[in-house]
Amino acid sequence: MAEPQRSGWRLWPRSLQGQMLLAIALALMVAQGLSAALMWRMQHERHFAGLVNYAAFSLLGRNPRAQFGPLPPPDGEGPEIGFRMPRPLRVQEERRAPQMAGDRRRPEIEHALRDVLEAQGVDATRLFVAERDPARDPAIAAWLARREARMGRPPGTPRRRLIIAAIGRADGTWLTARLLAPRTERAMLTTLVLQTLFIYIVLVGAVALILRRIARPLKALTAQVEGFARSRALAGQLEPEGPDDIRRLIVAHNAMERRVGALLDEKDVMLGAIGHDLKTPLAALRVRIEAVEDEGERARMAATIEDINRSLDDILSLARVGRPSDPLESTELSALVADVVGEYEDMGEDVTLGNATRIVMPLRATWLRRAMRNLVSNALRYGRRARVSLHREGRDAVLTVEDDGPGIPDHEIARMMEPFTRLEASRNSATGGAGLGLTLARAIADQHGGALTLTNRMEGGETKGLTATLRLPLT
């Protein structure tokens, strides 16, 4: 039976290749994310320490009360502190506090800088650290404009932020240090993004090629198994390809497929021989019973022979249905259903045809006609009447046969699909036949890629009949 189609959007792919690629991509994203966070933090701390040391060295160099300790020189940060301003602009004495509207205080730098200054014996009670747009700073605005014009700064290019570090003196003046904050943290993030993209392309591309080499023979093997499950006929052996493990799997499957095919052929030959060998003496018996004088006894013997013949026909049909020799042909299913219902109506049976949607689909008409006759006969045998309908449901054609019989206990429904199974224990054809009708109908449904289901029809908590549903895919 074909696996039901699952609909809906899925984030997680269903194929092996898709799942492996997605898992690798997610793992790489997590690893790169952690690596980027650690590198950014380390670089941020390095730049932060550089800014604090540069500002401290600038302020302490003009403060006579400073007791210089082991401070790194401002040039220790090199170009990462940013291009150097002229020395007169770096540190200036101002008569009033350098605060301006729009400044953004930097308390983290302020706190660290205060610790450094106080460790050098400088009173840092009146300490001010802020960040501002360098073009708004009156001390360096003119110099910055000349420098940008000389260097040809493109319009819209973001400027480096200006860090203002100022300390108030006892005489009311302020000592102000100016430095341009580095942009290397943002540049580092850009580098990490580009590096991640490059790793994604190389790694995921290489893994995709490897998985494709594995998945391609697996897909071919899956298609081969599905085809064999549908038709039970050999459609040619697969050529081993891919890694050694996959090659060994394909070789083992080819051997198993040949063995199963040989067993099926042997079974068909054996059943055909049994049918031929049994029908010949049955025909001879049918001739000999004509010599029986008792008419009632002769009729019972003839009925027994007919029962055996029907059972043999069902057994042989069940053996052949899994390996049909006739091809699928485009058939109007609604006309076939109406034709079968008409046969029973001509025999005076209580069979009615309800809604029958016109459906044309590829099928094996002879086999499907046999399945429908079995379902209608069961409905008439146990439910006295049969109601047949046909409709389209999604991409399936759904044929239903309802009766008004006692139904089947829920725990017995699955067992009733098995061969030679009947609720009535005797093998009397008048009370149910050999128990192959439903099995044959289910096998015919499987042959077409569909399914046969039985459900009790409930009304008011009571079983009012049985519904047999034959579902066939349209494609």
C-alpha cells in the first residue's frame, strides 16, 4: 500500500541529503557564532584597554602631580587607536567644562580611567568621559574637514567617534584629551561574516557532493524496491555505484530480489500446476455424478464440485494478482461501477448506485471489476442489500459499498482481511464462501497503489451496517 501523502510546509527536510546539510549548516552556525562572540569580546576588551591607557597617558603627561607607574605608552596600540591628531589637538587646557549637547557619556571608560588616574595620585573626582561626532567638536572640526578633503572621503562614509576625556583641576580649568575611537571591531565582524560565508560554501559544497554520491544510489535503490513491491516483477538489476558500503547494499539487494523473484515464479508455477491437476479430476467427477440416480444427492455433489472450483479460481487469482501481466489502461471508473451494479440489478439483487462522479484513471479493469463484485457480494450476503457510490477526494478516487448487516467487531476487522478467515466457522458457501473475497479485494487495491478499509456504520450508538471503502490514487 502506498504511503499516504503528507502535506504542509516543513522546516526540517525529509531526505537524507537535506537533513545532513541542514544539520551541518546549523552546527557550523553555532560554532561560528560562539567563535565570533569570543573574538569580538577579546577585541573589544583590547580596544577598551587601549582607549583607557591612551587617555590616561595623555592626561597624566600634563599633570605635574602624577606619579608615573608602569603605564604602556600611547603608541603601544599603534594604528588601532586611529589616525593621530596633531599633538596640540590631543590634549588641551580649557577654561570651562567640555560638555556639549548631544554627547553620550561613556561611564565604563570613565570608571576604568578614574581607577588608573587615582592609582597615579591624581584627584579624579571631576572626571568626564563622553563620545561625540568629531565634526561637532569645535577643537578639531576645522582640522577634520581639511583632512577629509585632502583624503577624498566619500560622502556618506561613517566617521570615527571622538572620545572626550576631561578632568577638572583645582583652579577651575579642565584638562581635556581627545582621541578617535577605532572602527576595527566592526571591521572584524565583517571579516568574520565573510569568513563564515566562505566556510559555508567550501564545507557545505564538499559535503553536498559526498552526500549526493551516497544519496543517488540510495534513491535508485528505493525506486527499485518500491517498483518491485508494486509489481513483484524484476525490472532489471541495479548497477552498483557509490561508496563500498552502498555498493555492497545494492549487490545484496540484487541477490535478494533475484531470489524473491525466483520464489514467486516457483509459487506461480506450483499453484498453476495444482489448479490444473485438481480441475482435471474435478471435471471427471462432474461427468461421473451424472450416473448417480438420486437427484438430490447428485445436486449436492455438483454443488460441492462447484464450490471447489470457485475456491481454486480464488486461490489462483490471489496468486496472480500480485504479479499482473495486463497493463494499466485509461478507464472510466464510473462506467465500470455502473456496469457492475447493473449486473446485480439484472439478477434481481437489491443493489443501488448513488452518487457516481465521472472519473477517468489508469487501472486494470478486469481485476477491479473482480474486487467490486467481491465487495458487493459480501454486502448482499451479510447485509441483504448494497449501496454503491463513487466520488473524488483530493487526488484519490473513493469507491464505497455499504450494507445493513450486523457489521464486524472492531477487533476482528483486521483479521477479516487475511486469507481463509470468516466470522462464521463453517466452510459452507451459503454462509460465506472460503474467506478469500476480502483478501482478494485488498490485494487488487494494493496492486493499484490503493487501500481497502472496513468500518462499522454507527447510528445512535448501535451498529447499523458495514462500509467497505476502496481508495485508489488517480496518478
